[in-house]
Amino acid sequence: MIHYEPGVALYAPLRLAVYEDGEGKCVVACDRFTSLLARYQHPEIASTAKLVEQKVDALIAEVTGEGRRSYTA
């Protein structure tokens, strides 16, 4: 993605916060990668951001067993 827009490097690697909620369940909080990169109007960036977000969602679901995720953006 940085080939198309070097500024994208500001948002990688992704940052995540992992915590336990009041019910004792694991929650992963992070910004939506697609939202962070929406400012870059390039189809390749948008499609890659969507793919990365889908993969992160799948990993979170596998680790937490529920896919509990809290988006901050």
C-alpha cells in the first residue's frame, strides 16, 4: 500500500488493546483499518485495508472464541 501512498505507513502496524470486560470476557479494541485508510482514495489501498480487517476479525474471533471486538473508529 505504501507504494501507492507513503502516508499509509502511519497506520501500520495496527494497534490493539486487549482487556477483560465486567463479565470476564475478552474484548479486543482497535480502530477499523478501513476507516483509518479511507482518506486515501485509491482502490488498491481500500481493497487491501478490507482484506486486512477481515483477517484481523477472523484472528480475534479465533482467539476470543466469540469475536468480541470494540471499534474505536
